[in-house]
Amino acid sequence: MCPLQACSKTMKVGNIFLKHTKLRAIWRVKKGMLPCVLALGITLPATAANITVEMLGSQSGSWTSNPLLVVEGAKPLIGSTTSPEIIIRDTAPAMDTSIDFRIDQNIFNQASFNSTDAHATAQIDISGERWNFILQQRADYDTTRTSEQTSIGSESGAKRHLGLSLSPKLSYSISPVDSLELGGAWSISRYQANNYTDYKIISASIGWSRKIDTLNTAILKVTAQRYKTTEGSGVTNDTIGPSLGWKTQITPQLDASIAVGLQEAKERRAGVPNKAWKLQYTFSGNLSFRGEQDTVILAGSRNQYPYGNGSEALQTALSLNETHAINPLFSLVSGISWQLSDYTTPQTGDTRTLTSANAGARYKITQDISAALTYQYRIKTIVNSSQTAQDNSVLFTLVYRPGPLATP
């Protein structure tokens, strides 16, 4: 079967999943675009193409005490997820194309959480003598159990969610040390639930970077973004502003990046007097160490984050993750993260902070089979409330990955 025939079958699977009118209408729009994007990457003339097909799968079992992080009425969720996946890559001298498609079959002790989910990504990377163009597309047909950080309101089970995104990026080398970059992003989220609100996000950016030397790069960027609900309360959030960044290779094992910016933000709600523009700061950065046994990544950011209840927050996030290899077959993993959300118009019940910590182990059983066991703890605080929601979970996963198959 050729890749385009496989794409056609993927479209048929998508039609089976999207039973509801609102979701089906969105799928028809994207269904017309996706084969074109995939076909562009596969059928454009190229010399010395190298196509590989990788088929893998995983089987996991889980126990979660509070799957939706609700304050009251949580019931333990026990079940399994079966995930077959196929990855197709087409590599040529001036163009790389990849397609990744995965199905998740979720079966739990609570039938309202059972679902068959689909996740697809596609990427085209085309390079010229002085320019580079990357187009990324993603589609997720899943549930709010996996698409959202926390629940919205009172829920008795997971609700259907459809997420679509498209992200083009064009970069051009003005000189050996200077580059210009134009970027954009479009995404939508649709829900089959009354307590969730559909929304879309559009953003655009222009950036300039200069290589100071082989180890350091300076970056200047201006970004504009619009968040808009497409039903319900009629909320629009606009942000625009510059940022200044720096990337550096401190040692062969240690690298760092930081970007700090200022942006003007304004929220508009239907039937409510417009608020004035507000100045706020943003940042993003990470510090990464990769040694022979240890990999440690410290990351932080402060950016706009959309929630499914028709609001967007300025979210500050910090995380620290470590992997320690005992030997080539066995490794230990651990991590901690913390998030703080600031709302222009806070509402009772909104998430204020979300903290999580995890620890686990990974073992390579054979060349093709690996296993992982992970424990995670989460705690959520609520706006205008002293109540908290807590969750404990255990996840065991077996992964079978035999490696790619090359095609002539």
C-alpha cells in the first residue's frame, strides 16, 4: 500500500470517529487540506528519496484516584490503553516529510471514560540555499481526560474533544550570521460538552537572530496573538509585544536559552465594557545538562494559556526533570512542575495553581521491547476558594518498537 492509500484509509477512520454534526463539519474542512499537505510531501519530485515505515505499539495499565481533578465526588479510574502507531518518513536532499498516526483504545472500569482516540501529525521541511520552510499540522480526536489539564465544572466522565492546528515557519539567511524568520499558528478546539467553550487561536511572529560566535546567538522577536471563543460568552483576548532572547552552549554537555519580553494585552467580553490595554511581562527559557548517566532539564515560561471554560490565563510554569541511567538497560526518572494562572477576569472555580511530581523507572527488556512504571501526584488550588483537588496515579507501560523498515 502506498502512503497516499494509507492516508485515504486514515480519512475513512476519521469519518467513523466523527459522529456528531459539529465535529463532522470541522473534519470536512480539514479533510480537504490534510491529503493535500501529505501528498505535497510525498509526491513532489525528488532525487535519492529514502522512505522508511515504522510500526510500533504500546499497552498500558493505569490506576488514577481523581482523573479529572475534581474537588468533590472523585471516583478511582482503573483501565488500560492499547496504542498501535505508524510513522512514515520520506527523506530527500532538499525535503523531509513525516507522518505519524496513532490510535488509542481506552477501556476503563467507568464506561463514561471509554473512548477510541486518534492522533495524527504531519510535517514538511523544505530547504533551499539560503532559506528553510517548515509546515506542521496536528489533529487530535480525543477526550477532555487527556486534552485538558483539569476539569471544567462538575463532570461525570470524559467528554469528546477535537483539536486541529497548523503552523508554518519560513526562515531566510541574510548573511552567514544574520537570519530572518516569519512564523504563524492557527488552532481550534471543539468540545461535545455544555460546560466547555469552543475557541480558536491565531498568532503571527517576525524575528531576527544573529550568531555572535559559534556558541552564542542573540534573538529579537515580535509576536501577536488572538484568542477568541467561537460560542457562548464571546471572549476575545489580544496580545502583542517584543521579546529579546539568547542561546548559548556553555559546555559540550550544558546549554541554555532565555527570552524575556513585554506585551500589551486586552480582553473583550460581549455585553461588558471594554477594558484598557494592560502591560505584562513574559519569559521562556531552559537549562539542559546531558551527561553520560544523567540528563537534567530545568524549564520555565510565562505565556498565555487557553482553558476550555472560555477564558485565557497568563500562566507561569516551572519544571525540573531528570533521567539517571543506572546502566544501558535500566534508568530512573523523576520530575516536578508548578503552574500559576493569572486571569484578566477571574471566576470562582478557575484553576489557580497546579503542582505535580512524578517518579519512575524504565527497563529495556529486549532490543525491541521496553517497560516503564511511573507514579504521579497532583494537587490543584481554586480561585476564590480554600478547597483543593488531589490525585494519585500509577501507570505501567509496555512498548514494542521493532525499528523502521526501509522501502526502495
